[in-house]
Amino acid sequence: PDGWFYIYVNDMLEFYGRSNTTTVSRQIRLRLSRFDYALNPTTVIADGIVIWKNKYLFPKKSARYGPYIYNWVWDGTTHVPVLRNGIVVNGRGVTLEDIAALLGNSSLFSYDPDTKTANCYTDLVVWEGAELIINGEKLIFHPKEDAGCYFSIMYAATLRINNSVITSANQHYYCFRFPSTTHYSFYAGFRLGASSKETGTLNYASENRIFIENSVIEKASYFFIDAPLEFILRNTKFTDLHSIDIGDYSAPSGDRWKRKMFVKGPKSFWLFFKNLDLLDFEMRNVTIEGAVHPLNLTFIANAEKQLLNIYDCNFENENIIVRKSRRMESFWFEPQELVWAEYENLIGFVNCKFNELTVATDKAKAVVKYYLDVLVLDAEGKPMPNVKVTVINEVDDENYPAENIVKERVPRTAERPVYYGGNLITQLRLYSPHRSTITGPDGHTPLPSDGPNTLVVADYVQDQNGKTEFTYTIRAETLDGRKIAEVRGVNPNSTWYRPDPNKPTYTVVLRQVAGKVAGVVTDPTGAPASGVEVRVWERSAITNETGGYVITCIPPGTYRITASTEGASAWQDGIQVFENQVTIVNLQLETDEQPPLILNLSVSSVTRHTAKITWRTDELTTTILKYGTEPGVYTETFEDRSYTFEHEVTLTGLSGNTTYYFVAAGVDLASNYGESTEESFKTSSKTFIWIEAEDYDAINPPMTVAYHPNASNGKYIWAPPGSGFNGPGYAVYNFWIEEPGNYVIWGRVIAETGGNNSFWVQIDDGEMKRWAIALCSTWTWDQVNYWSGADETEFQPEIDPVVFTLSRGWHKLWIKQREDGTMLDLILITDDLEYRPP
């Protein structure tokens, strides 16, 4: 039930995986085929298929001691197996205690349940597709020489270590052996007969799932992770780590020899990601200490498939090496020009300590980053909450903007080799651009513990040619856009490093640039009026016995000023406040004993759970709306105490297909209360979610906002002509579904030619849909469909609409660039499958 699927033949793992876009299967397809060595199709006859529900036929737990194939070497003619003796573990959920019980030989492996300590005197091998769990335990190897015991995690095996210690009993170190390019310790993929003379397509990838948390790894070597499916390394310390070279570099000439040479050399800690999907990754709060210093810690990632950050790691005495990545798959029918493709590596190191950083190849960049803490103070030195803080990279804001901490899979549509069937790929991202955030009650920007809202900035980017350092402009403003303060030339550096990520060691302080408003308030007779509340923006003061007042800490800008007391009031628009200046405004109250009038009351945008109610008043009033499901009985009240002429309330959380009764009301500056007559509206039995295309939650160039006189609100989004086919542009929209069910999506679009009439559309992590839009030169509603055909003759949008099954909760809609020049103005998401927008 974890979303993974497995194929076993005679207890041997043939294939396993998980979709990179969803964990819920909508259908199951079985294709039976068989090929001989020359890839000639042969007849396959199936007598029957048995399907079990809620039953898993995994191999039973087992542990045996004996020979296993730990390597395949090239003898000049073919690959031949090399054997070692060890304890070979199979099955899922195997524990150290299980191994001791299954093996029954304490001279090879023992376990003390009281101390939760296991002793291993030989190789420990987690076989293909098996799973070993070490939880709250200690595993001690007893090597008789350096690298005398191998801890081998075979192809597609899962290793889970939590709150545990892995160590050696003596001065000798043991050796990790994950499947990798340096050796053929497995023969997965196509199994070509019993001899397995040729390794399969996955022989340059481990396909492992590795989870190591809250643990200590002592006296180890050769921690070489090569193309896993999942890799989580958190809160863990490596001590006495050794760098050795035990790789096998025998290979026939050509591409296979090149692959070996690419990774040749000693290894202590290596991460190597290629063109296979990385489904999950995290490396956070990891300390690495070498047996000798400095170790070279190597990081190789594929920026097309993953944008990774390493967080909060301490490599203080060790070096970081960053290199470009390469394709290393070996399908026979892979296009030859792609066999030896290179990939750019762009990897970040956030709040990390290290000795030296080296970018060893072209097409590789390392970005050193730090958390940013900003404190906003008002003119009196008091913290200012709810302030918008914006960060701009003064050197290269397009490529290295401020960012947050997230984990998401972003759909991409780059070309892929033919063996992927043209399927869309996704990119694992651990961060996204995040130039602005909001201060908390303490006036500070959010800490890293609030990942989506925190701020991370780059100190510098380094490539093979050297460093580019960055400086920043940091601006604070009110939520309505009024400037509070700004500082330029902020330069992150290593002094920003935080031993505890949530305890800042450096803070950028922005002190409010503000002005004052002062004056005298008199009553209707001209006498000083005391006890009157005078308000400008969010600041206020009470007049003294002489009618005087002073309001401080007002951001520069243009404001309305109000004076209010029971039975009398005054107000004035257009008051200008300047930096470090006092604006004098004197006000005379006018008697007001008349209730305000409620005018132009209307209801619009009624859906199943929402409704918008608007009105205006003949004078400045607060906004009050009382409503309920029975006439004259108002169980709910909305109130906004700011004063305005124009009033708008959007009610949410309403019941569908229900009549609501309401009155609009308000209190004026003189405390007079006015109320409308009762009105009513009925909610829809269906859900309608209307989204302006320019009201995205995230956008990525070249997708951008443009202007059209006939577009709703005059704006739409598109990837402009010339920005390319299947480019990186996208827009993301978050929306809430109250009623689970089946939904369709409509778009108000312009698609003038067959070369600019499509988008990619995706909901959450579901399948990307190619939305083919009927040609139109004016704004026209078109329903999202799924064009699966190879040419337009196979496209029948009237019978191919996409129906999305959505659960209650938040969802994410992706509109992704396919053909440039396609224009999108409005989006409608509805469960009324028969509805056609006007």
C-alpha cells in the first residue's frame, strides 16, 4: 500500500518501481513478451492469471552463508563473476535479530537482545530487492584487515538505519558496497539467460532505497551511492571515514570503458545521480569526519532531473568536489547520440561548513547559500509584524533569486530517449524562488523550521572558472505596498553559518523610515476636543485636553485621516506623509446623528460554498454582514472595523443548495449604526471555481503575464512566440475542493494557429495531459481534454474531455508550456460536467 510495485520470478526480483507522478494506480496493464538474445520476438502463451487483493507474495525472510557474486569483471572476452563468501539476506523487513535466528551460527553472526547489539564476522549482503531494518541497535563488524568485511547492499535493496551505530570492533575498517559503476555486483534489467554474460540495462545504477537517520557510522569506507531511487540521510555522523579505491575498471573499449573511467579513483563519500528518476532525497544535519584530513566528498547531480540542496552539514575538515553528470544507461535501442550525453550539475550547500570547494569539470556549478534573518523595527525600535520583506539579488536575480525550502516534483517536457516512450519527465526540487515573505510577531522573517516561508540566499556560485559573489537589496514594506525601509549591498558570508539552523548568528536589521502627523481637533463650536480618536493608516492617537495629537511611525505615502467620537466626526483624504517630517493636519468635528445608508446591495459569484456580497454607503462606515439560514435569524457575523465607502464580503464555508438570509450594516465615524433590509440568496448545488490566469501562486519563465483589451481584467498568461516548444514555462494555481468528486476544467483561450494551440495540464502529482485547443482568434471557452493521438486525425475533443477525481482539500493545478503563443485568460474548475461557460 506504499505505491510501489514489484515483479518477482522464482523469488528473484525482476523489476520494481513507483510512478514519479502519483502513488495511486488508475489501471493495471500486463504485457507478456519474450525475446531471445538477438531480441527477436517469440510466442508467449499464458494459461491463466491469478490476482490477489490485499495479499503480498514477497520472498520469505531468509539468511544463508555461502558464496555470492559481488562483482563482474571483464576478462577480455566477456564478463565473468567474482565470488566472495558472506551472509546473504533476503525478504522484506529483515532485522538483525532475524538474521541471527535464521542463520543459527554465532561464529558468523550473533545478536544480544538485551543490548540490541549484533556482531558480524564476515560480509553482510542485503540481496536484490530485500530490506534490512536496523532500529535502535548496534552492528559491529569484525574485519581481520582493512576492508575485510563488506556491508553489501545489492541492486534494488532497501536499507533503513535509525537511531543506531554501525562500527568496527578493531582498528580495521569495513567497506560499504552499493551497486555502482565501479562494479557489477548485480545483473538486473534484462536477464539474458542463465549465464548472464551481459549485464542488464540497470547495471550502472543501484536503484536502492537508503534511509539513514539519527545514527553514527564509524570506521567505514567507500560510501558510494550511485543512482538510487530514494536517499534520505539526516541527523547522522560519519566518523573515522576512509577513502579507498576498490573499484573494478576492467571493461571492453568504447562506452563501457568510458563509464568506468568517469568514476575511477579513491572514494570516501560519493553521491552520483544520472538520468534516472530520483524519487526522494534529503541530506540534512550530517557531519563527516575523515580518518585523515582532508577527505574529498564528491557530489554529482543531474540538474535536468533534480535541483538539490545539501542542508546544515559540517564537513569542516573535508573538501567538497562537484562534477558534471553523465548518462550511463545501456539499452541497445537507445539513440547512439544519447549514449554518452553529459548533464549539467547545479547543487547548493545551505548553511554548510567545509575546508575547500572545488568544481572539477565544466558543466558544473556549486552554490554556497545561507539562511537570511531580517528584523524590521519601527521608528521607535519596536518589532513590526506582518511586514512584507522582499530580497533582490543585485548581481543575478534571474538565475539565483532568494529561495525557500520545499520538496516538490515539477513537471518537465524535455526530450527523452525513445525507450521512455516519449513520456513526460519530472524534476525533483528542494527549493523554489521565494523573493518575499512576511515577518512574524517578533518582527523577524520566518526560521528554516518554516521551510516554505523562510528565506535562503546565495553567497556565491562557483564553476570551473572561479566564483561570482552576490549582494542583495532588502526592502520592507507594508502589506498595501508602503515603503518602511531598505538596505543595499547586503553581502552573505561564512559568518552567517548557524550551528543551530533556527538560531540566527547574523541579522539584517531594517529600521522604519517614517514620518509623523500632528495637529489639533476641535468640536463643532471650534473648542478643543479631547478624547477623540484620530487614525492614520494603522496608527492612532487620542487627543489631549487641548485637542492636540501626534501619530508616529507612519510610512511615507498618501493617506486618509479620520477623527471619531460619539455623535461627531471628521475626515480628510490626500494627507501626505514624508520621511522624517511632521505633517500638520487640523480637523473640526461635525455633528452627525443620522445612521448611514446602505446602497446598491448585490450578490454575485454564488457557488456551492461561497458568495460575494457588495454594497456602498453614503459615508465612511465599518463593514458588517449578518447572515443565517432562517429569515431574521442571523447566526453568523462578519465585521471589518476599518472605514470605507465601498464594501465587499466573500462568504466561504456555506452549505450547498441552501437559502441564506442576510443584512448589510455599518457604523459611521460618529458611532451611528445603519442596516439594510433583509435579502437572500441560494447556493448552488454544484461547485464553480473561477481563477484569473494572472492570479497564479507561482510562475516560471518564459510563461509571463501579457495584456489584451478584451481579456478579463485586461490580462492573460502565455509563453510568448519564439520561446520554444516544450519549454520550461509554467504557472501554478492552488485551489480548495470542499466536495470530493469528479471535476472538469475550462479555459478562456485564444489559439490562432495549429502551432500555438496547446498546453500541458496537470493536477497535483497526476498524469500530465496534453490539452489540444480548438482554433480560435477571439477569447473562447475550451474544455481541457487529453489529446493522446499522434496526429490531429486521432484528436476528438468532444469525446476526450479530462475528468479529474478530486478529494476534499487543497490541490495544485499546473499549466505548462507546450506550444508558445497559446493564450490563457480565465480558468474554471467545476463538478457540473454539463455546464458550458458563456
